[in-house]
Amino acid sequence: MGTGSMTRRNILTSLLEGKLAAANSSDRPSAQSKDRVLAGPVRTMSLTLDRMAEESRTLQEALATGAAVIELDPECVDVSFIRDRFSGTDDPEFQTLKESLRSHGQEVPILVRPHPIRSGAYQAAYGHRRLKAAQDLGIKIKAVVRNLDDRQLIVAQGIENSARRDLSFIERAIFAKSLEDSGHDRSVIMAALSTDKTELSKLITVARALPESIVRAIGPAPKAGRRRWLQFAELLRARKTLVRVENVLSDTNLPADTDARFLKAFAAAMEKASKIVRDEVWKRPDGAALARISRDPKATVLRFDEKVEPDFGAFVVERLSDLYEEFRTRSA
């Protein structure tokens, strides 16, 4: 639990000093304001590092003020109203955390707020696994209590995850979707996930395209990135494919490793997919069929009818470089 504790302490002290809103304000200079345009992952990392630098600048003031750490009955502390991680009590990392808590005690307090509904109870902003471990062990949980509104709570929750162990792509996607479904605007979600508008849009698009029951059955799958989750979601649009994947995931002998579960589900989705070819006809405004587009999971083939428009195919070929640059700019 000691790993990364200084980073967490920076974040905690920033919260205690009321700097949370400032550290996550949409008025901050963004990475996009720099001379060069950064690619999505690099831009996201830049935003995270900028935010952590701001938190670090408030450390001395926060340490001077300090905050009381109290011990609470863990049964009086509810989890956040938005779940982020998929991992459960059978997660090896959770078992290691619990053993560390048993042997060495709790080094880093969790952050809670007075419960918005239950009198005398609390709600955790972050530290959910430490809270669960304390409940299992029957010991008190060390916590800092702050009056946080919903926005501050979810931003604190998101930043703590970034500082400790990054959520996988699909965990971030479901977290973002859950926040939006709860009525939070995208500026708040961007702050909670330390991301930008473009990346957030991609996260929510994937989350809405996938049945959550499938996602939960697979788990976080940290090695499966955005590209494969997008491809997986596209394949699942076919009802037969969805049923095939559901059958695979209902197997009681599924591997415990979530990346292995993803690969099995992905392989089931890809089964016979190479035989699926979708043809489309592209027509001119006057209705003449000018091109035929054939798509399968491995290739897209565009065939122009030279009799209808003899020079158009050559024109498109000449424009490929410009089209590719436009594609890269739009995808960045």
C-alpha cells in the first residue's frame, strides 16, 4: 500500500485545502492550446500530469493546515454512488491488500463525506477496496471526513484511480457512461477521468455500444485496448454473434484471468466473421451506381464502375494522401 502514497497524499491535501475545483477547472490551459496537437493518449497523459503538478503546488499549504484522521466503523460507510472498478473480493490484488492491512495496518486513510441520506453514516469518495478489506477483517477504517458535493466526490474518486492504478479502458468507459447516465455533464466527467472531450466521446461510445452484462462477465481486461473493444462491439451488433458470445461467457469453466476471458469472447465473436461480407452501392446524385463497397472484418474493397465515370477512380487514388491526413486529424 506504500507504493504511490506520496502521490495520493498530494491529491488528498489538495482536496482538504479546497483546491479540487481549481485543480480540475475547465478554465485551465488545455493541451490543445500548445503549438502542436497531441495524439489522444499523449494528450490525456499531459492533462493528467498538468493536474498532478497543480496539486503538488498546493502541498505545502495543505501540510501547514493539516486535517484530522479519524477511525470509523466500516459498516457505517457506504460506497460511492458510482462504481468504477469491476474487480471483486476474489481479485488477487485485493487479497494482497487485505493481508497487508492485517499485517501492517492502514497507512493511507480513505476519503469520505457525511452520507447525503443516512444520518450518522458516511459515503466513500475513494478507498473502496481498503473499506471492503477493513469490513472483512472487522477492524476500524481510518478516514478523512470532508463535506463534498457530488461533483467533488466523483472528481476525487477519478483522480485517486489515476494516481494509484489506472482503470482499464473498459472500466473507464463504463465509469464515464454511469456518470453521464446519472446526470453529470461532460466537463465534470472529463475532470474525473483526467481526459479530454475527444477521448471521452470515444469512451462513452464504446460503453453504449456494448451490453453491460457482457462487459461485466468479461471484467476489466487491462490488456484489451480501445481498438479491440471497438471491434468487439461492432461484431456484437449481429444477434447470432451476441448469442454465441453469451454462451461462451456462461461457461462455468471460464478462466479467472479477465484478459483470457476477453480473448475467448473475442474469438467467439470472430467465429465465421471472415465469411460475412457486406456490400453497399454508392450512387451519384442522378442515381447512377458509381461504386460498390464490400466490407468484411479484414478488408474494405472499393470498386468503381469505369463505364459510368471513367476518371473518378483515378481522381480518388490521387487524393488518397490528402484523405488519409484528414482521417488522422479527425481521429486525433
